[in-house]
Amino acid sequence: MPLRLKKLIGMFLLVALVIIYALVASIFAVARLSESGPWVHFLFFLLSGLLWVLPAMGIIKWLMLEPRTKR
């Protein structure tokens, strides 16, 4: 796969990940945390704000892999 195409795909994957993750986390927060206290909200948003980094690291790691050479 050409490097430019790989970077383009990776960029779209990262943007889609952030948008979808933010929507899912917000929907979950509205549905489940409406009656919770401020500490529960703080902990949820702290953890969910850091958790998206794990799949993003996987995408970035894939982007950093060297392209295979053709034989």
C-alpha cells in the first residue's frame, strides 16, 4: 500500500474514532449518569477521556509500520 494512501486512511480512521467515541460516551453519560453525583461524572469523563487513546495508539502504530517490499 502506498504511504500516502495509508496516511489518508489513518487520518480518516482517527477522525472517525474520535467522533464515534465522543458520541457513544456522551450518549452513555446522558442515559446512565443523569442521577449521579458530580464525582461519578468527573470519574466517568476522566476515564472515558483517556480511554480513546488505546485504539488511537493502535491506528498510529499501524501507520508507523514500514511498508512491505515487493519481491
